[in-house]
Amino acid sequence: MPQQILDFWFAEIKPSQWWAKDADFDQFIASRFGDVLQQAKQGELYRWRSDAQGRLAEIIVLDQFSRNVYRDTAAAFAQDPMALALAQEAVAGGALSQLNPDERSFLLLPYMHSESATIHLLAEQLYKEQAPETNYQFELKHKAIIDRFGRYPHRNAILGRQSTAEELEFLKQPGSGF
């Protein structure tokens, strides 16, 4: 099953679909992988963690599929702590050396999605050393937002958080919501 996830993500779909907001694509992921996402949320995919490919597949399910299936709801971010812990374990275990650049970028995404300035210090280093330049530049943009606000303001409404005046002004800027 991990290989099915990786084949879908890296071969079946186009890279442009990774970042597009598309209700039909979101529904497709929900119908095809909803059961796997539920298993991942319960920690039931632990057998996948025996190698780098399996860990990557579980991280994609938790970090990416959840954003598609639960788009525009707080549930989209609920799996972030688990995805980050899995990514940290994978990095510590040397998984990055077993993955290609695109795969490494997705294994590292939970670092980028974190709202912790401490995590972004490490993310900046990891992206600089292990990911394509484009991904490194995106990490720098994310880190700047966390350094400035301590959180991602574009998540505030979804998570029921009160935005500050400075955050509201920032959200008016093009590209502020990724």
C-alpha cells in the first residue's frame, strides 16, 4: 500500500495538482484514500515505518491528503503534529539519503507546516541542504511569517483564532495565504 500512495502522488498525478485548490481532486482523494487517511490518523500504519518509502507514504497521507480531504476546516491541520514527529524520526534515521529530491521535499513538508519558530530553524537548514532551491525559497517565506507572527495568519479563521490588526493587514497582501 505505501507504494500505491507514492505511485499516485509522484506518477499518476501532475505536480501542479499538489498545490492546486480543486474540489474534484479533493473528493477524488477522499474517495480513493479516505480509509487510509483514517488508519493513518489512528496510528495504524506503523508497519509502513520500516523504510524510508513507507515513512514518506504515511507522511503524505497525514500531511497532504488531510489538507485535500479536510480543506478549509480545522481538521486539515489536525494531523500536523503526528506528521512532524514522523518526519523528525525519518530525518534522524537517515531516510533523506534514500529519497530523491521531490520525495525529500514532501518528507520535510511537516517542518514547513509547523507553527514553531524552533522547528523552522531546523527546517531552513534541512531545506537548504536536502531540497531543491525552489522548496528552500518557500521555506524561507514560511519561516519569515512564523518569525513575524508566531503562526500562520491565513489559518486563523479556520482554527477559530482572533487575528491581530497586523495579521489582517498582512492577509491583504498577494500570496499571503499560500
